[in-house]
Amino acid sequence: MADPFDSPVDVETDDSGLSGLGQMVVAVAVAVFTLTVFNAHALAAWADTLEPGPRSAQIGAIAHGLADKTAAAGMDRPRAALHGQWERVKAARWPDQAGAE
């Protein structure tokens, strides 16, 4: 019988001795950290959609605090620049659409 943790893909131990599972944990941790730091505004927006209550108030306070800190550090500039470009594209009109909504 196969080991319950066998993988269909053999991942060799890397040069530092980190197993395949260890490599996956590191990759997921880096991804979570990166998304949390550079996407904190989305986390705060998600927190705003939670059903009101004491736990969601705590989550919202933490999420908005993180969003404020990342904005103060300038980590949201790429997202803000891209969002600004997107808003300009949405507002663009063809010459014959000047007043159309």
C-alpha cells in the first residue's frame, strides 16, 4: 500500500536538504506574504463585505491597518497606477459618445 503522503510527482531534496514538502511550504509562505503585502487594499475591501459582528470588526481593523501601513510605505503604488489607468480607460468615449453613459 502506498504511503498517504506519496506524491505523483517526485520532488527531489534540494541542495540545502529541504524536502519537497518543505519547498512547497516555503513557496506558499512567500506567495501568502507577497499577496498580503501588495494586495492589502483587497483584503480590506473583503473585510468590509463581512457580516457585521465583533469578529468581523476585528478582522476589518487588522485589514485596514495593514492597508494603511502598506500604503504609507508606498507598496500600493503599482496597484494605484494600474487602477488609475483602468479608470481612464473606462471613462474613455468615442467622439460620437461624448454624453453617453
